[in-house]
Amino acid sequence: MVETTTLTKKLEFSSSHRYWREDWSDSKNFEVFGKCTNEYGHGHNYVLEATVKGPVDIDTGMIINIYRLKPMLKDILREFDHKFLNEDTDYFDDMIPTTENFAKVLYECISEKLNSQECKLMKVRLYETKDLFVDYWKDDE
């Protein structure tokens, strides 16, 4: 039997975004996206929960040292914190910065950084508001 333990770190940050498709008319954008089409965008105080999994190290008693995980996550979020996602990052040049797409982007960024660590990213949970969140993960291959 293989034992696996998970650890979740929660961080807060703020970003703004706009839902808009250039290939749609103003009326269709408004019909589909409602107030999220505001010309100047709108912001959220996001909460990210990053869950890692792996074996507990026999010497340290940890999956990963939180003093390594926390700064790594903060470094990734610095790219998005207090930014207008549509214009201040390259991630959303070809996709709408919905919470679903944003969670996937964050998963990919974190997973890439964790690639050389002893644990693996299991999932991210991204809260857009206190009662709206998205979970994103990749099933083990």
C-alpha cells in the first residue's frame, strides 16, 4: 500500500479582469458575460489554495518544507497580484481570464515550479469570491 499525504497552503491576492471577445458584438458580449464586460474591468480579492501530495519524509516529517513552498507560491502570485489580467500578463492573450482559466494557469505555473521538488501538485482551488471557487487538477496518468 502506498501512503500519500496532502498539504494545502492558502494565499490571498488581488487582480482585475474583463470578459470580452473581440470577435463578438458588444451586445453579444453583454448578453453572455453581463457586467463582467465592463470596459474598465473589475477586481477580486482572490484566495488560492494549492494542495500538494507526496510521501512524508522520514527525516523531516514533512511532504515539503513550508518555508520553501510559501515563498515559491508568493513569487508566482507576484506576477498576478494587483494586475489587470487581460493586459498586464501574457497568459490571457488568447483566452478569457475566467476563474476556470485562471485556475488552470495557476496550476501550470505552480506545477512547473514544483517539478524538481519531492512532492507533486495535486490541485488548486481558486476563490473568486467567498462563495464562488474553481478546483483544477490533472488526473494521474
